[in-house]
Amino acid sequence: MAQLLHIDASIQGDRSVSRKLSARAAAVWQAAHPGGTVTYRDLGGEPLPHLDVAGGMARLVPRDQHTAAQAESWALTELLVNEVKEADAVVLGLPLYNYGAPSSVKAWVDHLIAPGLSFDPETRAGLLGGRDFVVVASRGGGYSTGAPREGWDHAGTWLPHGLAATGLEPRFIAAELTLAEVTPAMADLIPLAAKSLAAAEQEIDGLWSPAPALA
């Protein structure tokens, strides 16, 4: 049975563009996979613990030497890695906060970098590749080629590198200028924002189109 892992990270609730777009992507996946199952994780509403002094060393210490805190941290990492392994596709709603990814997404990535679980410690080969990973990004400003802040989107450039060891290869669909309607200084950009959102929605709607029937 096909399975989707649907992840959100926004703290904006119902106002979130990335949540609306990721929900749209999940609905498209479900329409293309009748009977498929969805696992949902809300990093914005229920953030993961960051790696710390007490538990973070679990990745560098043999399991039979784990402290109680390290064992707890490693168990969570196993759960998160298995969520990815069990999924045929992953959808991540990724808002841009202060020109980078939310810290909750960084924590998720840090947990996924686990020797023996997500990559082979001997060969360094990633163990999570071979599944579709769609990142639905929302950006309050404009970061495309020629924009004043071109190159300031550090979330989109970081994520592929952060996950490289695992074999996961994200592909991005982005809506820009999402703050235009609520920021007076950006009012003249509202038409461009609408165009960017419509383009993102159209691209999402084309994901996982059912295969044509054989004649």
C-alpha cells in the first residue's frame, strides 16, 4: 500500500501559505493513490527536541553504552527515520524564516543524520534515497534571479546539502511574495504574488498524475 509522509513546519496556523500548499499536495497524492495512507507530522505545532549535550552524542556512542537520555534521543531518531523509510513520497511544507529554514526543520534533519539508519557508516551511502521528496516552500519576499535579495533564501540552498548523506533529494515548488497582501510597502507586488501562488498551485496539481490507461 502506498504511503505519504506529510510534514508541516509553519507556526502561522491557518494563515500559513506553506500549510495550505502542502495540504494541496497531500490531496493530490491521495487522489493519485486511492487507498494510500498518510502519516502526518507537525513540526511547527509539536517541535522535535534539538540535539543537546544530554542526548545528542547518541549518534557517536555505541548503543550498549547509551545513557538514558541518549537512548531516548536515539529512539526518537529511529522513529523519524522509519517514518521516511516507510513512505513512498514525502511532502514538506517549508516556510522561510529570517532567510533560513525554521529551527524545527533543522532539528528534524539533525535527527535523520544517523549512522546505520539513514546512511551506511562504512560506505557512506545514503539509505533513504529512491522516494519522491517534494518541498513546498513559501517565501514572504522575492528571492528570484534579479530580485534585490537574490541569494538570501538560505533554506532552499541548505536543505539538499543538509540531507545529502541520507540520499534524499528534494525538489522544490515555491510561492514568493506571500507577505504582499499584508505589508503596505509591498502593495504594488500583489499581482506578482498572485501569479507566483497560482504557478505553484498549478505545479502541485500536476504532481503524481495517474498513469494513462493502456489501450
